[in-house]
Amino acid sequence: MAWTPEKLDALRAQFDAKTGGDMINPRYQEIANHIFSQGGNRPAPYAGFPTLLDAPSRDGTGALDDLQVALYGMPMDLAVTNRNGSRFGPRALRAIERVGPYNDAHGTAPLHQMRVADIGDVPFRSRFDLAKCHADIESFVERIVAAGVVPVGVGGDHSVSHPVLRVLGRDRPVGMIHIDAHCDTGGAYEGEKFHHGGPFRNAVLDGVLDPERTIQIGIRGAAGYIWEFSELSGMTVIEAREIGEMGLAAIIDRARRVVGDGPTYFSFDIDSLDPAFAPGTGTPEIGGLTTREAMALIRGLKGINFVGGDVVEVAPAYDATTNTAHAGAQMLFEFLSVLQFAPVIAHSAK
């Protein structure tokens, strides 16, 4: 069929008077109603007070029980074994101007369809004492969970996951989907066992993480011999070199079978991405995931019983392009998008 003046006139009649927030498709209009104000206006992504994913801000010391999800920062990197700098990760993610608000895979706008707020950073009592910092994270997350709210944090080095798991797994050990270059199940180094290379070994031995309901995806590098704990404890480990052979669909299916329908934690280390996509991290490893693969993995986790999650190890000083922080913010948004479908969110509707 040829393009005709009559067809142009019909399009003009349909669209000329409409604003950017006026849609023909009712499903799109439902999303646009959340995002656009009258006249097709929407907030400028580069203006205003920066928050994680442009979520509304909330004082974390105040009441939280009207929320469903609390975003928060853990700016601490005292436990790194290589390059530091992930203490600036939360600030770097807050500075990213445009991620979301629409998720094209799910047809949702999670920040507008859930009650979400950025409640600020964990108030650390010391910038020098690792044990005290972990205790501060634990007490901060306890307040969130006690209010019936799902904690979603931004690190910081990966040691921050352990105190969060100590809260979430206190009554029953949780499962975990862990996307990373490293298993992070190593033992003590130089007298310190709470470093960022061992949080999940510590969590299992604390009885708060179920290793048989834990899957680790994207593992690679020359330090594999120090992670035998993952294998011997019953964790499922998918190495990066296996991803091409298995395919993403098979890995997603495996992850869903491993964690089942029980409470599950999500932990995304930015070094799971190849340094070509995310150079700004403390322990980069060649041969990692692409951003497209990582997004597909997370999007495939829709409906899992997530009770919390984190994105960690963004160290912006090693990335002049800000690509690493942008990737971290996008993965945070992708997790928030699948969290919208978790049973815990459905049960918290008020």
C-alpha cells in the first residue's frame, strides 16, 4: 500500500494536538499517567536533588512503614583486597541522570507503581573500623526490615552483603542469586575473615545463607582455587566460560530451580561485567558479561521471592566515562523492576 496524503491527514488528526504524555495504547497511557503531568511535562532528569534512580528522598531515621522498598547507600570499602574507591559508589549512582522510569521488558514503571524511597546512607560511626561499620549496616537494615520494607542497597565493597544477610536470614536462611566475577567464599586473609572476598562463606557459617539455594553466575579469574567452599557447601557455580555454551535461557532456568519459591537475596557485583563495560571497579576480570547479557539475566528472574538485594563494587575513580556507574544504576533499576513482581511486594500492598 502506498503512502498517501489521506494517510498523512489521518495521522495529523490523531497526533497533532497530543502531548508527549498522550498515548493511543491504553497500556502505555497507564504508564504515562504516572510519569507525565498535565500538558506533557515531566521532571528534568538533570535537575533537583540527586537520589538513587531519582526516587523520592526520605530521612532514614524516620518512619518507614508506609514504604514497600527502601533504597539506601553503604559507602564503605574498608574490606577490599585490591583497589579501593567503592565507598564513592552510592554517590556515583545517584549522579546518573537518566535510568528508567519505564522498563520496556516488563511494561512497568516501578518507581511510580511501588512505594519506593531513597532513605540515604548508613550512618557509619567510624571510617576506620570494619567491624563497627558492619554492625552499623546490620542495625540500619534491621530498622528497614522491622518496618516490613524490602531493603535494596548500593555499596561499597562486597563485604557489606554479609551484615544484610544476617538480618534477612536470622529466622530462616535465605537463598541467593549472586552475579559476580568472584565467588566471594574465601577464608581469612592476613588475620581478617570479613573482607570482601569472603562474605558468603561467612553468611553460610553464620546459618543465614542456604548454600544449596545459592547460585553464583559469571565466575572467572585466576583465583578460582580459593573458592572451593562454594562447591563443597553445595552452591551452584556457573563460570563465565560456560555462559556461551549453556545460553542465558538455560542459566535463568537453573537459577529459578536452585532458589525455588523460598526467600531469596539478590547480589550484583559490577565486576561481573567485562571491564570493557565496567572498568570502574576494584578487582576487574577480563572475560565477563556484557551489559545486555546481565540485563537479560536479571529480567529473567521475574516472580522470584526476593526479599532484598544489592549492587556493589562501583569504584568511579577508575572510569572517566561514568559507564560503570551508569551500568550499576541500570542493574539496580532492573532488579527493582523484577522486585515489583515478588510475592513480598504483593503482600505489602496497603
